[in-house]
Amino acid sequence: MDAEHFQQLIDQLKPIANEPEFDKIFQRLTQNEDGPTRFKLKATLKELAAPCQRILDLRKRVDGQCRPYTINDRTHYLDDVAITILEQGLKLYNGVFTFDTYQQILNADNNLRVMHRRAQQQALLQRQQDDDNLASDINSADATTLNYPAHVLQFADYRLRREERMNFVIDVELLLENGKVYNGVTTDISLSGLRLKLKTKKIVKFKDKQQLAIRFNGLAREFTIDPNMQVPYILVNNDIRDQQQYVSLMLSPEHDNQAFSNFLTGFINGYKRRYKVNIDNTFETVETKAHEQFYLPRMDHLPIYFKRTEKLVYADMVLQTDNNRQLIDYWRDHRNQPMLGALFNGSRLKQLLTSSQLEPYLVLYCFSLTVADKVVFYSATEAELEQHQCRECYFSIGQRRQSWRVLRLSLSQADLAKAWQPLSVPEHIQQQSRERPPSAAVMKRLQGISHIGCLSDITATCQPAEVNYSGDRRLERLRPFMHPLNLPFKTKAIPLEFVNLRREQRFSHRSKIIVHMSQRSRDAITRDFSVRGLQIDSELPIHCRVGDTLTVDLPDLQKLTKQYSLKQLPYTVVGRSDDGRNINLQTTDIAGEHPAEAFFNELIANNQTKLRQAQESGQRHGVELCLRNLYCDAMMSSPMFIYKQQNQYEIGSIAFSQQPLNLAAALRQTTPGNRHDTVSLQMLFNDDMIHQQLLPQLHELSRQSAPDQSLLLIKLSPYGERPIQRWLLSHANDETAAIVLQGARADDVLLAFQLSLTRTGRPDIEFITNELHYLAGYAAHKAKQLEQELWRVYGIIDALEVTDAVLQALAQSTTFIDNQRQRRHQLFTQAATRNN
């Protein structure tokens, strides 16, 4: 008997080990086993079900707070995890505290002894993996590299089931159309399907979606059903594991025996509290959704939703978060109108859609000018500047502007079928509330969405060296790159619902502000405001430091009130950009009420309707939920989640979407074996990089901090002495980057990723509460573990591929960049094909 089947029989029989009918049921279920196996099985069951008189004291033995818990006049000291296991055991064994329950409590995952043993095993495995000679290709790692296994979270890939599956072992016969009959035992069963293990020495060959029949001879011996009845099924999966063959079957549409369906319904509903219900799909879905909710509010990328008409593809909506709203505000003109849509002209979108690269994207150089009190935007790609032969002129004008930005744009097809994702709880299970499909109004709002874009600010890491140009710098030369002042459409910002990361709501508004510092004054523009804060932009640097106190005048806003004086208002600098042109201010504590706080409180209160429309438009009818789901399916970066356990930190998981990405292909390629649920992060990090660079950066951030960005440069040398080398830099113009390029061989593959580090806050339990409640109903201990795992999430490292942008920033030739693209495409397309 294999170990899995032995354990299934244990789980099935142990609840009735002390019941009068035990011997009869045991005899029937083990009639095909030999004497020693049956003896061992019965002895194990009797030992597990025996009453336990021992007292448990888990103080200083578990990672949790213990409290007294009295049962049968005996007081134990247990934590929440142990109490959950104990209460489950009492329910399972009809109020008896058994040795099975006792052992489960001592072997809980939060037991310090178990945690120590697991850590030792992991360390041993880690050393063994480090010492392995991983072949001659890029599966090898250098001698200083540690393997970092990370669990793969597949965003938007929810395993939904219409009904519950119950783990149940019973004899069946499998009948093929050619008359052959094979014996087997079920491992789980539902109303419309089952999974069984064949009792054969040779592997049985099946055709895809083969028609077959099942005879439930085991059920017929126990219940009054026809032993010769054949139920038609269709093969959906054939799996070989540990030299055992498992087949998954789906009830055939030809099945019309209502009496058997009614029997099966009653059987499963009557026994599912005694036997284990398979909840793996719900667990995985809840885990995925919870991590999506961690990531989405903290992402600094801007999802863009494009609609297609007969003559036009245009940016209809963007999904706004607190960390990406600066990209939205950047494209507001002097009228506070969004002008983002002009960035996406037809030739740029066509270039992305027709590219043969695995992960195509464009690098855009943008800036704005104020001409005759009007804000004029400019943007260009390297190819466009080359075509018009004015790169030096464009860069010499644009780079001197505070508004200069380097942006990355990628694009993918939208799958509107993914706009709504129902609960992973089976349909017949009653829930307090169920997510309903989108209303007709929502679907009308989404109609026409054909593509999803991702716009990212990569200025901090991919800034080209400043261009010194003394030639013709007339602004007329940049006319081909100037955006129109008016657009035939308006791109609407849809705020994402999430656990708010900030103490106050902020509102976008551009108005004049005068900043006074020492003996100097500087004109600036407000970007946004809250009751206690301002974010301002200045064309010229404002010389100040964090902690300095400034005074400001608000002349435009003064026109709105006579009650408050908005001059010489004291503010404290709480944040500033490196160039001093973007400043975050907070009201300075003074005696009495601060005039600015009183004014902004009244302004918000008197304009509540207007401000709410600006901040919450799209929350009606669930539009934002559909946009959220669509982006999860097309996410174009790879967030990694850092977990904290006591004082230890680990990168425990990484998320991919359905979108093909170079990073996903690279990690699959450099992970030994062919596993889809785990990848090794050894290509990205080593021990020093994590503990000496990334974690210290992360510790310095607060939960309200903007993402902290750095550049990860990787060189893959399949035929070199060191197959993988990596460097963590602040930006592309670091001297190290130039040295790496100079030493690159013709067959080397270069990769660059912008890493955005953010701290996380509390998990959004409300978003998954229905599914978590369902999990707790069948596996309270497992639900508790999942919730504890979510509270352990400490930070996120979001990786975005920027190789082309870095090579352009380092002024590499078009030939070199094209060659690198080709090498990446060949290497990672092969990896993606092999792993699918």
C-alpha cells in the first residue's frame, strides 16, 4: 500500500475508530490489503483515537500568546492555533481529547521546535543546492549565489469550482468501451466528477477526453444502489505520481439517472462534515486575491484602458492609486484637463502591437513648457528623434526642464471575459453576500476596451547622460513632437478601492503658490492638497532640506475666501526630490488653529460633491473592480513579496500574470527542473544584495513612503566562467554599468530591471472575507495560517524590465540594442515554450 492511500484510509477511518460499527467498516474498506498492512493500519488508528490524559503547556514553546484552557477538569496553556486544533479534534472525536489531537498540536507549524527543524532542513537543502554543479548553461550560478525559492502566485488565475469535492476512499470499477475493466479507489468525489487511483501494475493508456463508465461497487455494498449500474464519465486528466496512476473524470452530459444524482447529493451532504472537503482551489484563490490586494494599491505603474472605434484607438480610462496618481497629475494642463491621451498616437501603438518581441515596450522622453500661460507637452522616442535628426536639440531643451521624464509604455490585448471573477466558493454554498456579475451599465462602460497599457516612470533609473549641444535650439524644430492642445476625448481616472495607505485624502488642483525662504521667494504651482499638506512643483530648484520651515502665499485660493488670510502660512518640508523642484509640505504646529487647515477643511466640506466625483468616480456599479481584474490578468511587472517571521525576512513569493514577460521566462530558465509552482530567485539576488542593500533600504521606508527605486543589472554568460553576475545600482549612469558593458562578450545576455521597494500595511481581509469564512468552516486551522501569513507580509519588490531603456541611456548603438533583443528573444522564447 502506498503512503498516500494509507493516509487517506487513516483520515477516513479515525473518526469512527471508537464507534461500534468500526470493525465492520474497517473489514470492508481493507478487504484487498494483506494481513500485516491491516494490522499496522488498525494499530495506528487505535493509537490515534485513544483518549489522552496529558496536559499541554505551550508557554515558550510556540510563536503565539498562550492562555488557560480547561477541558475535562484539566487546564492546558494553549495559543489560538492550538485551541483551534483542539476544538476541531473534540468535534471530530465526539468530545474526546485523543492522542491524534495531542500530536497535531505539538506538530503545529508555529511550534518553535517544528520551526527550528524546518529551518535546519531548509538550510541543509540550501547548502546542497548551492554545491550542485548545475550544468554548463545558464542554469549554473556563481559560487557566491544562494538559491532563493519563491512560491509562484499566478494573478487572475482563480481555480473556481461549481461544487465541493469530498476526500473519500471507496472501491470502484472503471469500464472502457473495448470491454476492459480496471479496479480502482476514489480519492475525492463531487456531484459532477471524481478522482481515482487505478489498482494496476501497468500504466493504462487513455485518449484525450475518452468516454468511459464507472461502477460504484463499493457504495453498492453499503447502500441500496444497483451494483451493476454504469455511470458515464469523461476523462479530463491522467497523472502519474510515485509510480501510481491517477485519473480525473467529469460526469458525462449523457448521464440521465436522476435517482443516482439524488443519492450522491444526499451522500455528500451527509458525510462532508465527517470526511475532509477538498478546499485546495479556494485556498489558492484566497491566497492570490489577498496578495493582489497588497500589490495593487502600492503599484506606481499606471494601467491604461484603450477603446477601439472604427477610426480611433484612444485611452478611455486609467486606474488610479495613491502611488501612480503623480503620473496622472503630470499630464494635467493649465485648465486642469487630462492630456495623457495625446501620448498614444497611432504609430506608437502599431509599433507595440506588431512587435515580435516577448515583452515589447517603448521608451518615451517627455517634458512640458509654459508658453503664453498655456502648458504645452512634448514626447518622443529614440526612433522618432533619429528620424527627424534632432536628438541633441530635443534633449538639450527637455533635460533642463523640471518636467523632464523618461517613461516606459507597454501594451497587451484585453480579455473582457476576465473583468468579472466570481467567488471560489461552490455555487450551492450559502453566503451572506455574493459578488454578482457586472450590471448592464458596467458592461456598457467596458464595451469596446480592446487593449490594456502600462505606463511607468523610469526617470530615476534610466536617465540618459545630459546632452551638451550648442547648435540650433529653436523651439520650432520640436514641433513634430508637440502634443495638440485639445483632444476629442477625455481620459477618466478611476480610483481603486483599497485599504487606504494615507491618513488624509488628497485632491488634485493646480494653482499659483509663492514660497518664501530666508531672503528669497519662488513662484511655484500646487500639484495636490489635503487638509494638512501640499505638494508643489517649481520650474527652478527650491533650496531647502527636510525639516526646514517655509512660509507660503496662496494668491489664487485667496480669491475664494475673505474669512481666512492665506499669506505667510508656515509649512514644514517633509519631502523633496533630488533636484529640489518637487516639494512635499505639511502644516507647522502653531498656537491655535492653523489658517490653512481651517480653510482647506471648509473648502472640502463646501465642495464635497465635486470632490467626491473627482476622487470616487467609477466606484458606482463596480467599474473599478472590473478594471482591477483586467489589469491583474495583464500585469506587466513582477512583484515579489517579503515576509517577516520574528526578526527574519525572506522573499517568499513572486507574482506573474498571463502576460508573457522576460523575467518570468528568465526565472523559469534558471530554475532547475520544470516546476510551475516555484522558481528560484538566484538569478536576481545573492545574500549580500538582500541583507546589505535591499532590506536596509526597505527598513528606512514607512508605510506612507513613495516607492524607492533602484536598478538591477544582470549579465548572463552561458559560456563564461561566471554564468550569472548581478549589480544593484542607483541609476544607469553609474560607472559600474559602463564597465559591465565594456566587458560584455558577444554571446552575453544583458538584463536590467527597475526595482521599486514599498512597505506594506494591514491585509485587506474584507476583500476575501466570504472565501476565508468558507475555508474556516472546513479547515479553521488552515484559514488561520493563511491569515497569519498575510499579516507577515512586510514589503514588496516590484521588478520591471528596462533593458532597452538602460542601453539607450548608455548611448549604445542601435545594432547592439537589436542584437541584445534578438538574444533575449531566442533564449526566453525557448524557455517559455519548454515550460508551457
